[in-house]
Amino acid sequence: MNKARLRQKYKALRQQLTEEQIDQFSIDIANQLLKLAIWDYNVYHLFLTIESQKEIQTEFILNILSGKDKNIAISKSNFESNTLTNYLLSDNTTLKLNQYNIPEPVSGIEIPNHNIDVVFIPLLAFDLKGNRVGYGKGFYDNFLATCKPKTLKIGLSFFEAEAEIKDAYEGDIALDYCVTPDKVYKF
């Protein structure tokens, strides 16, 4: 299937999920993450849940990272350039919903992208090669292109892999892992 059809399919599937299912799947994904050998790094980028899009509840991953005393980077979106600026999440961080209902830091200590070791990536769909489909604006491709080559890229998905994304192209940055409630895919 191509990206446009996959976006349509997985947005519809997400809308069918109940709050209870989203919470349980999110807990299951967090538990799957604990099985990975990714916890010795220093700076982790985590997206904050867009509730209206029925995204994964990342608060469970946030609790793991906090419990392990990790530095957590959260992003602020620039819709003119389709880029993300990352800030250190601290007890003093004030969050505000932007015009797309994305929780973002109002201000804070900026973290350069080349300092980020692990990125948890929101997505709608992914395939068996590690290609992914997001919302289509290229924010994460632009962001990941500025991270160091060894930065781990971990997708989080409620659903299992598609066989192939037909229109994946060279500018798409593939995942190293994708974690679902039932499985960890390694690419």
C-alpha cells in the first residue's frame, strides 16, 4: 500500500480504539521497551501524546525514563520550516497545546539534536524494512537527518507491520526498531 492509503487506514483504525485499549496498549509497549538494551544512554527524545489523534500514551515511557534518571528532550514544532526544536524536560517546564493540539514546552533549555541518543518516534504505520508513515509533513525526517548517525530510532505503534510501504523513498529515514504491544521489530 502507498503512504496516503496507509495514513487513511491507520487513522481510521486508531479512531476505533477505546481509551481503555489505548491505555493497555501503551502500557504493553512500555513493557516491551524494557526488554531492549537501550537504557544506558543519556538523552532520550520523547514525543508528547496528541490525545485528539489517539496516539500512544507516552506518560508510561516518561515514567520509565524519569525512574532511570535520564535526560528527556521534548520538542516544539515550527510549522513554517517543518522542523523540531528540542528542550530539556524538567520540573519547571510549562507545557501548552499548540494550534494542532500538540503539547509543547513554552521555553526551556535547548538540546542540540546531535546530543540526542535515542528517539521515540510517533507513526501511523511501518513496514518490515523499518520504513514508516507519519502525518506527512516530514518533521521527523528533518529532525532525524540532523541527529548523529548512531542515534537509535524507535517507532511506537499500536498495530503490527505492513509487508511493504510502496512509495518509501531515499529521504525517508528508517527505524532501528519498532515496538508494538505484542512484539519488538529490529531492522
